[in-house]
Amino acid sequence: MQSIQSAASRSLLARPQGLPCILSRRNGTRWRLSRPKASQKSYSSPSAAAALSGIRVLDLSRVLAGPYCAQILADYGADVIKIEDPERGDDTRYIRLANEEAAWKPNIGPMSVYFAVCNRNKRSVRLNLKHARGKEIFLDMVKDADILIENFKRGSMEKLGLGFDVLSEINPRLIFASVSGYGPDGPYAQRAGYDMITEAGLLHLQGERDRAPVKAGIAITDLTTGLYMHGAILAALQARHHTGRGQKLDGSLFETQIALLTQSAMAWLNLGQEAQRWGSQHSSVVPYDAFKTKDIYLVCGAVNDVQFKKFCTILGQPELASDERFKNNYSRVMNRDELNKILKGLFLLKTTDEWLEAFDGSGLPYGAINTMERVFKHPQTAARDMVVEMPFEPATSGKFSLLGPAVKFSDTEPTIRRPPPLHGQHTDEVLADFGVGDAEINKLRQEGVI
């Protein structure tokens, strides 16, 4: 086997010759394909100016929370190596929607829209961490890594001999981020974590008044756990600038959903008030609701008394603002049912588009409840570059649409450089980066290590 170079010398090595296409923004709203210059680190970021250029992430996580966290770091320029078991890989590769099969070319291996949601900009490596040689290769990767993200069952990394205590001895600067269902200790520590199960507190708040709870239309606890963890990782990187040391981060779906309870939690803790389900209404601001119009729905409201006067005028009922039952927000909260009955009748008189025109320029909070079609036809969606289309060979159409980064940077702009990887697509490339020669790569494949 070839010797493993130090992290410093390895950074000077030429990366694989194939230069991938990079999607770069021009003129504010249009994206075009361009080829990076040969001097760029095309394996990790479009330029050295990327916010996390030079940061390497080992992503051992699967399904949603961990991969979503890692994808944000990848969008910001980090080189994210997704390590998957050789046999199946990430479970979400197999989770397909009804009739999705037609979207993918046959014999490409497992791939799905679900997997694509949170795995762009990553390189996929098949690696058996239970095999001695696989573990040895992984430990070499750890020496050169800045961040490790994992969401195995509690104690699994320790059983593999890859716990934080072991890895931090190998690389004291390593930030070890663990995502779990309930955290590393406590009576529920060994329970598996699933979005809807751990969000029991949130479910209590979701749904129409006096009706059964309703889950959110997306995996809200998974996604927000990923968001919390990505912020914690960046904070740990900043701390490392001062201390020179990495640290272990523990995040869980359970703790995330408690943190998201916000004012409902504070009302219980400080006032002893049990939370209620309010549907689309607000617990302490009235009116604030989703109103049925002639055709679809409109969300709108008034967050103070001045806005309420303007709101009533737009609805053609200015006298409502001087009604004793509705004269201030507290009185409206106390008489919400009477007010909402009146408002529901008024909103049925016009279409959503007619109401949007009526509210235009008012300064009030308002907007249509959009179908996916309306969302992606919305002019603001295009103006803010929230859809990026790129070539993608596994797709039947030869192209694939991805959601753009949510936050735009004035200088170190996030980029979408790689489509979601096929299972193990970059195994040879990454192992070569760590000094594994072609002959051994072939042997490792025959032995099921990769």
C-alpha cells in the first residue's frame, strides 16, 4: 500500500482530473453551467472564497436530520464525504413516491427524490466500518477531517471503537456531531428517533380546534434538528479558533421539538396554561387565520389595532374596528369566534387573487396558500434563485431540479456543484486521495470492504 501523506502535503496533491460542472449565478437571477479553472479545488468548492472552503466533513448519517445538516455545510463550500455501508447505503435511497420509478433510468442503483433532498454536493464512499481494513481507512480519513456527523443508534460508534474519546485522540481538532432521537442519556436514550414520534409536544399544537392532532406536512423536527446542529457545528468551529480543540456535540429530535414549543412552553412553565390547538389561527393575535375565499385560501391578519382598522376598511366594513367586542387585540382574543364568523363570510365574496389585489400595498400580513404549482410559478421564487436545474445522468430526463440555498451571501455565496451521488460513486476517487492504490482498491472491493 502507498504511504499516507500528511494533511499538509495532501492538500498540495492534484485532485482527480475530471472537472465537474459548477452552477454559477450571473446577472442576479440566471444560472449557467461553467467549468472551474484547473487550479480550483473542484472536489470541494468552486473557489477558495467559499465560506467553508478547506473544511472536510465525514458524513456517516442517514435519512434526514444528519444528512440535511451536512448538506448545508456542503452548500457553503465544505468537502463532504458521505460514508455508506457497501450493501444498501442510506435508507432514503429506497424511499420512493408512487410512480417515481419512471423518473430514474434502470440499473443506476438505488436513488430517490427523498435522498436527493439532502445529499447534493457530497461524494459517496462505500466503506465497511466493521471490517478491520475498512476501519483503518476510516481512521486515516479522521486524521484529515474537521467535522464528523453521525446518527447511529446510541453506543454504536463506541462498539465500533470509533467513539469521540478514540477519535479525538487521533485528531484533537475534530468536531464530533451526534444526532439522535432522545440524546445520549436519560430513560429514552436507547429509543429510535422518528420525526412524528419525537414531536409529540408539537403534535399537541397542530390541528383544528377541538379536533384530532395533525402532523406537519414535512418532517419538521428532523429538518430543524439539522438546522440547529449545523449552527452548533459552525459555533464549534469558531470556538476551535480560540482553543485549538474540537469537541462533541449532541443534538436530538426530542430536544429540538421542546425548543420549538416557544411561547406555548413559556405559558405553561410560567403561567400554568395548557396549550391548545388553534388550526391556522394565532393563540394571542386576532385576526390571524387562513380564510376560505371564492376559490382557494388566503392567509392574512392584523397584529395591532392600527392594522385592524386598515384591515376592516379593506374588507368594506370599517365599523367593525369601533365595535366594543373588537376595539383592541385583547377584546378580539376574547371574542375571536364572533369575529371570525363575520370575517369568514366576507372573505367568501371574492377570489384569492381579488383579495391579494385589495391588500396590495397595505403593509398588512397577507398571502395566498399556494399549491406546489403556484409556489414554483411565484415570481419571488425565481427572483430569489430558489430552483436550480442541473444535468443529472441517472434521471430519465437527463436533468434534475434542486431547491436553491435559503440564505444568500454577498461574498462567499453558496453553490450547488454536484448532484446527489449514486451509491459509492466516489469510492475510488476518495480512497485515492488517501493513498490507496488501484490494486488494493480492487482487492477491497472483492472482499466487500468497499
